[in-house]
Amino acid sequence: MYVFERKEIFFQTLHPVTLLLYILIMMIGTILTTNPFILMGFMTAVVFALIVAKSFKTWIRSLRMYGYMVIMLMTINLFINNMGATVLWVGPVVPVFGRISISLEAIIFGLVMGLRLFIIYSLFIFYNRVMDPDKALSVFSKVFPKSALLVALTTKTIPYMSQQLQSASEIQQCRGLQYYTGNHISRIKNRLPLIKVLLFSSLEDSFNLGESMQARAYGSGPRSCYYPLSFGGRDILVSFSSTMALLALVWSRMLGWTEITFYPKLGTSLTSKQHLYMIIVIGIFMILPVLVAWGWEKWDYLKLKI
């Protein structure tokens, strides 16, 4: 699910700088924003972007692992955070933690933090599905050659190890080893040899990669470029939309519209009509590239023009 696959989709035709700008603005906006309406706008844009990128099913399958983590974090915050003024339930005294109490503010805070993690996680899935590591390396190696190589190798590590783990698991199952039967301890014992296989495989692949780079005289001179990347009309449109969304976010933050107060009393998410209009503007500029991508998929005329 983490592996990049070349497809005939709009986002993969964008310049890597344009695509990275779009993703970074949503990620930075998510980190700097606690307003749930702005966050829901980001979430809507990411979900529709995943649908247009034909990665929605992959994203859905990956949510199980994420859901357990978010529920655990929300539960911990709910029981150890006693700063809320609107108390809904008071429980017994627990050693170390004190008296357990559940407040409305703690619930809302946990939901908002879970939504922020949800958006960032989805953005990483989206990045892995639409960003070509080779194109990204080709662009950024001109400015930061060592850092670009490190990032490219890092982004390929987890998908490659996932494939290696699946292959090793299938081979061991063909030999009669069962991973899904017995109790938890026996399952863990049966899976331990896979770690050894992954370790040896990673070391061998690293050695082969180093030999390959040395044979190609990496670092001895200017890097060859195999991807003639151009900055076209679609890149201008997406970059303009991303920049306008960033300016709207900066303006909203200066006016204090990107944050709400959680403790001790829950604040309001909308303070005026201008606040609502600005949230709508941010959402429109974030969803605009997705609408263009959808039109690019449906109409050949738009595909020819941009």
C-alpha cells in the first residue's frame, strides 16, 4: 500500500516542486490550525485528492492501524486531562492519576487532535502514491544532492521492506510455517525469523546499492538528468491555488481565526461572517486542484489545454 505506482493521473503529471508545495501547505496548515472547520476543509480536500489519485481503497485499508493509535491517544487524554470546566462524569480516585473526570472540553480536544493526526497521516499516504521518488531526486539533487539522495532512499525503504516482508512470509508459509494459528506467543515466535530475513536482506541490498553507485561514479561530477521536467499550465494553476490558500491561512492566523480555546472553557469556532468567508476561501483554494484533476480525467480538451 505504500509503494509508488505510475498511473495516468493528474497529480503524477505535476512538477515535483508544485506537488510538494500543495502537500506542504496542507500539512503546515494542519499543524498550525486548531479550528475544526478549517481542519475539516483540509480533510475533505485530502480525501477527494486520494479518490482522484485512485488510492482511496489503499487508504481505507490502512486506517485500521491508524484507528487503534488515535483511539488510544484520545482515551489517554480523556482520563488524565482534568482541566475542562464542563464536567460530564466523575469517577473514582486512581493512584498516580488522581480522581478521574471526563469533560466536554477534553472530548472536543481529543477529537480535534485525532483529526489533525488523521490529516497528516492521509497526506503521507497521498505523497507516497503520487510523488515519483526518481523525479523528486532529479529536481532537488541540483540544490541539495546529499539530502535529496537520503530522502529518496528513505521514502523507498519502507515500501521495499514491506514487499520483502510479504515475500518472505509467503515463502515461509509454503514451507509449512503458520502465522495465523495458535496463541499470540506462538505467532510472535513464528514471525521472529522474518526479522532476521529482513536484516540480512537489507544489508545485502545496501551493499549492492553502494556498489552500483560506485560503478556509476556517483558524486564524481555533475549529475545526469534523465527526466526533462517542465513547468506547465497545470503547475501554474496548482501553485497559484496553493499560494492563495497559504496567504489566506497567514491572514487568518494574524487575526486569530485559526485557533480556538479548549481549556478551561470551550471557545467558539466562528466569531464573525468574515471568519466564515475566510474558511470558505481556504477550503475552495485547497479543493480547486482536486477539481482540476477530476476535470483533467474526464475531459480530453482540458487535458490538452493544461
